[in-house]
Amino acid sequence: MIDSRISLWGERDGQMTDAPEYGPPISGEEVEEAAEITSRAFGRVSWADPPLFERAGRENHRVLREKGTVAASLLLVPMGQWFGGRSVPMVGIGSVAVAADRWGQGLGRRLMHEAVHELHETETPISALFPATFALYRGAGYEPAGTKCEVSLAANQIGLSDRELQLRPIEESDEPAIFELQRAHARRFPGHLDRCRFIWHETRHWEGKPGDGSLVELDGRVEGYLYSVPNLRPDFRLDLRVLDVAALTARAGRRLLTFLSDHRSQVETIRWDGSPADPLLALLPEPVYQIQSPGPWMLRIIDVPAALSARGYPEGIEAELHLGVHDRTLPQNEGPFVLEISNGRGRVERGGEGRIQLDVRGLAPLYTGHLSPQALQAAGLLEGPEPDLHAAAVVFAGPAPWMTEGF
């Protein structure tokens, strides 16, 4: 959980106590105010749902107060994100909302400014979010750094009938094996989440409905699983929404796709969140799928040395990068750094020649592998000698980063 280092005052009873401008809600009244702001902003009740509020952790909610009332709010979601085969501590930011009568007053910028500073004080390496608009979050140092796509395909076109592995419903006793399998699966794909309990719960539910779980195994060893829910469309046709899916082997992937194909007499379309690089798509006999991208997710490097040291790097690479980072919001990130890569690990020291000059926004897509140094140079987010850019391209090389969850 985030240690906000903010003292909490007593309950509000008619008047505001000496509460700070920014921090966790200090009373039930503030929780209700934040719930109203969020539900109006997103067209749905989220904070107003007490179980959801408690699952997320009351200590992880933040409000911005102005003139004695809650004017804006957001949710911090502490978890991890996989890069280079290592889980980097990350805090997701969600449910960013400003009261409608306070729009246009810069409260969103102030809220994000406070959140970014808090995360730096608590030594968080990186932060990610899904933006409704780029401008607000770019102003706080975030930049698009990966994708989240929806894959859809007709159930009757999957064309697989592989039943080598046993398939059965998931039981409560299977959860430890499921958690372990998902981490082993996720660590192979840059950008995937190292989930907290809150994300696990939200991933396995669709519009409040729990998914049905199925796993595949051989001789008692779990090799893959999925959770799904049927979804009746407005035209009264039935889709199957796959909420979560992971397969450690090709045979597990084929068995899960066969299971989805078996729904073809009732289900028209199968949908799940994936990527063009999703290995399940490589198992299909024909390219019968469609991919839609609702937009990228954004990343912010909160602590430059901590972030560069925490992720993994390609094995067998020996390199030294001289970075000159510029960060208007967090001056602690300003200045030259030397990143030394050896045996798949990074070590960071202040100093050096700063040959690669970049804004902290440009560092985010470089860090995740979303954009190459050459692409960032073309976008005006990075400058440096060509040999140094080639070295950086090798250091941060890897599969395109993608995510399957939302928050």
C-alpha cells in the first residue's frame, strides 16, 4: 500500500477540519463527495460502491480539497509491471475526476502534480494510467508507452479441435497455481501487470458479474486457464467475453482455443484484450481475427535511478549510456546519469557526459520499448549522437509492450 506520509485528522462534522489540500478522504462525507464526482465523470457508480471502495483500499484513494469541499479525486493502485523479465514496482492511477462546477480551473493539473510528488516521496519507480486526454497527463510527465487492444473473432472460424490436455472448472483450491501461472506468463511480455489483489478481482469480473473459470492441465500440472462471461448484445446476439487468459505452452493455448470454438453453436463472437503480438493468435490456422485499439496507456518515470535499476535488460549485453534527463515537475530527476548494463541488470550513477538528452516524457516510451531512440528523436523527445542512439536501441530492445488489464 502507498504510505502517503500525510497525517489524518478527525471526522468532519459540519465544518472542515485542518485537513491538507491533498490526501486520503478523512470522513464518510468526503467519500460520498468523491463518489458523486467520479460517478458523474464516468457515467457510472464506482466509488459509491462500498465493496469496490474497500477492495481498492481506502488508504489508496486521494482527494483534492478546495474551500472546504472535495473538488477532485483519483485512485492509486500499487502493483508491479514487467519489463525485461523483472517486476518493477508501479503505481497505477485511475478514476481521475474533477467536480463539474470546477472544470477549467486547473484542478486536474494540481491533482496530478500532487500525486506525482507523493509517488516520488514514497520511492515509486514508475506510474501508469489510461488517459481520457493526453494533454493533462503529458503536463505531469506521462507519455504513451504501450498498447491495449481488443481481439475479436467468430467462434465458428477458430478451426481447432485439440483435446490433448484435460479441461475442467477452476476450484478455489486452484488459486495458488493460477496466480503462479499468471506471473510466469506475464513476465514474458513487457508491459504486463504484476497484479495486486484488487486487479485480480477486477480482472475476473465483467460489469459486476464474476467470470466462469476453466483450466487445462496434464498429470495434475496446470498449463493454462481462462475466465469468461457471456454477454448479450443490444441486437440480442450472444458474445463470449474472455476476461483473463494465460497459457504457458502451445498445447495449452490450442486447448483453450478449442474450448472457445466449442461455444460456436450458441456464441457468435469471442472477445478478449490482447495485442497483435498475442501468442494465441499465432496458434490459429488462419488469420480470422480483428484487432481494435482503444488507445495507448501512458507511463511516467517517477524516480529515474530507481526505474532504470529495477527493470531487466537483454542478457549478454555490456553497455554504458550517458543520459541527460529533463523533468520540469520533479527536479530530483534532472541532470546527467550513467546507466551501466551487465548480465541483464542495470546500475545507475549520477554524472557522466549526458550525450543522450531527453525529456522525462521521452524516457517513458524508451524505457518500455514502445518507441526506438530514432523514433523519439523524430518526435522531438530525444537528441544524441547516432552511435549512442544505436546503443540505446540495443539496451531497450524487446517485444512491443502491451497490457491486458485496465484500471
